[in-house]
Amino acid sequence: MTVEVGEVIGVDGCRFGVERKKWELPFLAEAEELAGLRRVMRLHLGLWGLHSVIHTAQICVTELVGNVVKHVGAGTPTCLTVSMNGGHLRIEVSDPDGQALPTLVKASGSAEGGRGIALVDGVAARWGVILRGGSKVTWCELATGLLTADGHLRGVQVAKAEALLGLCGPGERMGPEHHERLSATEGAQVATGLIADLLHWLRAHGFDVDEALDRAQLHFEAEVEAE
């Protein structure tokens, strides 16, 4: 029986859902905090599998928080909130000043104000400000290429792996006509077992397992570097 990749991995291309829960980080807006916030973004977005938008997200966080430092004041109690809005990554920076609103201006060589927001406007799919009493939330959303909030980025390698996991794991019992979303944790367990099975196959055919793992790692790193 021939099974198409799309049949195994589901209509939207992801059989194993990636859980991406909204998270919040309260902090005091200081210029010295920016590097730490960029590291936090890299860590969390890496755990979410959103490697392709890490740099852009770091730019947006830097500019939105820098706007608070400059126009509201250093030491202002601020909160960073990161979540998914469908296939978009949503970044929110809230502060207690509802008067100092970010303004988009045409950047020039001599202009200082508004350049950070202009940068956000240039890289984000959309952005805006929400007033909440005496406070405000400045937000932006980045396109990730995802079809759903718990999906994964598409690619030939990922699609092939997803198909194998569907055939070797829980999806095998449900059949290709079912498209129930399973957890990424379940997928990881199946993937680990599949890797172990492949190592057994290599060993049974006289190959050096450690050498094969090293070659696979080098191959993987080269493909990631080329993305």
C-alpha cells in the first residue's frame, strides 16, 4: 500500500502539536536589561521551534523596551508577554504610562524619535498600542510561516520525519484517514525509539554506530547552517 506523506502527517502538515503557552516576564526597564531579554527570547523561541524568527523577535523586544526606557523612564515597571496568535508570534510590552505613546515617523539622518518604532514597523507583520486605563501595551506580531499556533515549520526533512513517526508511532494505530493532533512529547518518544532502532540496524549490518552518529550530526549541522 502506498501512503502519501500528506496523508500520514495530516491536513495542515503537522501530526504532533508543539505546545506554545503564553509566558510573561515582569522587569524594570533599564538599558542594561536588554541583553538579558534578548537571551530569554532566544531560549524560549528555540524551545518553541521558531528559530527563523529569533533575530527579528530580538530586534522588536530591544526597540519596544528601549522605547519605554527613553520615553517613559529608566526603572519603569514593565512586562514582556509572548504568545501565539494563530500562525503569528505576538510580542507585548506593557508599561504604566498611557500618555507617552509610540509614534511612527519617517526616519532621517538627524531624526532620533520614532526610529525604533520605524524599525519594528519594517520587520513586523503588524503592530499597535492598546490603552488600558492609565497604562498601555505596545505589541507587534511576526509572521512565522506556521499554519497553526501548535504547528511546525515546513520542510522536506521535517515532512519525511513526520511521516515516519506517523507510521511507527501512535498514528499507526489510527490509520491515515485520521488526523488527530498528538503532542510533540509523544512524537519525541517515538523519535527516540526510532533512532535506537536505526542504530540497531547499523550495528547488525556491521557499521560503527558512533561514526554514524557523528556523520549524522555533521550532516544536520550543515543543513541548518545552509537555511
